[in-house]
Amino acid sequence: MPKCSKSEKIEDALLWECPVGEILPNPSDYKSSLIALTAHNWLFRISATTGKVLEKIYLASYCKFRYLSWDTPQEVIAVKSAQNKGSVLARQAGIQQPVLLYLAVFHVLPFSLIGILEINKKIFGNVTDATLSHGILIVMYSSGLVRLYSFQAITEQFMQQKLDLGCACRWGGTAGTVGEAPFGIPCNIKITDTPPLLFEVSSLENAFQIGGHPWHYIITPNKKKQKGVFHICALKDNSLAKNGIQEMECCSLESDWIYFHPDASGRIIHVGPNQVKVLKLNEVENNSAQHQISEDFVILANREKNKNENLPTVTASGRVVKRTFNLLDDDPEQETFKIVDYEDELDLLSVVAVTQIDAEGKAHLDFHCNEYGTLLKSIPLVESWDVTYSHEVYFDRDLVLHIEQKPSRVFSCYVYQMRENAQTGRGAERDRKAKSLLSAEPAARLDHINLRS
């Protein structure tokens, strides 16, 4: 892509891929696109192949949009503004801004506007954040309270005027074209009364997830001493599932984390420093109304018992002293899990494990069977892994990206590609890809790029 000014810098981006089996208006629509949000409030759809801008929308001038997320994956996007803190003088005078943030919601390909919604403290109270996911407006409070509302019900009740991109519009005494500069898109969904509440729950740090079959949710009880304890409850009646309290017995600097498996199987992934548990949700025998949590499989880190533990020491006077110490579960000298991801097209779990060897950290990327957890292939990363830096690893089909953030906002991007050898399997397309990948030669690092933001 061509060099651009600071105001045109991309703030956030999403990868859009063509839906299977749909007839699209333009040939270019069948190829992947990057949906990008720029610093000057433009929303672009850019060809991931050529870098050409395919569609563009000017959002607004009344707020600063900063974040992109999928409301419905590959179908509906939500663009969230930065929180409105008000001016320094207003804050010093105790004047609070009633509107905390804005959410702009669009269908993609082609872009079509659903609406822009304001989150107003006069309606929702002392709200600290809000987001949109799968048609649900999620509102969060500093107390740990999380409330859920239907976005569709809100649009039907509170949309002031239906707006169409590219059409002339008169709003507040000003005329212009919707989605074009300088007019942009007016805020056309303003809630004037508290909408019907779907669900509410209290959780530590507002951590809240919904998933499973039937619907369950995961929270941490809203007490600091409960950090690292996860409760899995039925959405219909808030009842705790049998074995629904999950706590990984580990002593580490970094917390373990848990989430519903993105493969839509209804399973749950619980990741700690030395193990990855894949849990399943099923009916209790002889009681179909209650569900229980059980282990599907566990992936363990490759560790040896530390030979220095509990070894006797002889002092200068000849006295024997037995030393007792325990390493942390995420001690750098032991293999530790850092990243777990899922590749849907190949149906593989990818796990990044890191070990500190002398002064250098070494990492490898392991591919596991998503159904049984069997280790299928392990790929050593060529570059060293500094545990004090921030790292992200992305695995998509035959490509692996490792992005490393160093001090002073210096980024390094390492690109690997699988190379197919002569012995590949036959069968369905997904099986062919998976077998080719798993019988591939060790991943070759294609490139290494350093960037400074």
C-alpha cells in the first residue's frame, strides 16, 4: 500500500473473506478484503490482493472512531468510538459528558448502514464501556455488573430516521450525502428510555462469555480473591453446571484463561502455563435438565522434574542443609504455553510453547488434532523469543505470522510458509490441505520485517 499521512494511519482492521455459495455484484468481491478504520474517521474496504480501495465511507466528525469488531462474523461489523472524556476544564468543573461513546453498525459487501447508536449515561447510568456481539448490546459497569439488551429491539424502537449510504439527507439544519465528507453519518439511534433488559450478571472485571449447547455462560465471582476461578452456569436459570467450578491449580505470574471453543462445538478451552484443557458440556445421566463439565482431552507441556529441587547443601562447617524451593509454573526455564489458537479450515489447534535456554528464549508452534488433541506436527521458530516483549502468533492455512513488539514501539514481523512435499494425501479438500500441511517440510521463514510506529 502507498505511504500515507499520520491522519490516514490505519487504527484497526478486520479481514473479510468471500462467503461460499453466494452470488456477488463484482468479480473483485470474490477475493479477500481488508476492512480498515483510519485515524481521520474513514472506513475503507481494501483488496487484500492488490491494495486497491474498493469502497470508502466517511463516518463522522462529532467523535473519534477507534475500534473495529465483528458483530456477526463476516456479515456485520461494529465500529466503536473512543470514550468521550470531555475537556480538561469541563472535568475540573465537575461537568460530565452524558454520551460515553458511539457504535456504528454496518452490513458488509457492499457496505450498508444499519445505524449509529449513542451510549448515554442518562439512560444506562454510570456505564464504563459497551460493545456489540451477535446482535446483543453488552453494557458494563465499574461494579462488575454486565447487562445485555437486544440491538434489534433498540433499532426498531429508537431509530429516528432510516439512512442510506450515498443518499442525500437533511439533518439538524445541515444537508449532505450520507457517508461522504464532510457530512458523514448522523447518529440516528438515540435511546430515550431504558430498553427491555434481557439478562444481567455480576463478574470480576466484567469478564463474561456466552456459548455452549445449550446456552451457558462463564464468569468469575465478583471478588478479587476469586481471580482465576471460573463458574460455568446455564443461561436459562443461572444454575451452576455439575463440575462447573473450574480452577487450574497453578502458581504463576500470568493468569490462566478460559473461553468457549471457536469451532462452535460447544466445548470450552482452559489454558494454563503448563496445560491446555479442552472441556465438554453434556447432559447429566438420568437428568437431562442438568448439564455437567468433563474433560475431553488435555495437552501437557513437555517438562522434566527440576533436578535442583530439594538437593542437600553442605555448608563450610560441614553441616548438611536441605534446600526446598518451588519454581513458578510459568518459570521461563520450563516449557510454558503462551498462545492457543484454532484454524477452522484445517480444523487444527495451534499451541505456542516457549522455553528460556540460557539467555535466549526458544519457541515452537505445535499443531494438535482438534477432535482428540493428538500432536500432529511441531515447528521450531527460528527467531529468539524474549518473554519480556509482547508477542502475537497468527496461523491461517499454510501461513504463520509472528509479530513481536519491542521497546520504543518497534515491531518485528516474521513470516513462515508451509511447503508441500511429494507425499500428500487424497480425499476431501480440507483433508487434502491438512495432510499436505502436516506432511510438509519444516516451515521456511519467508521474511522478517522491522517496523516503527
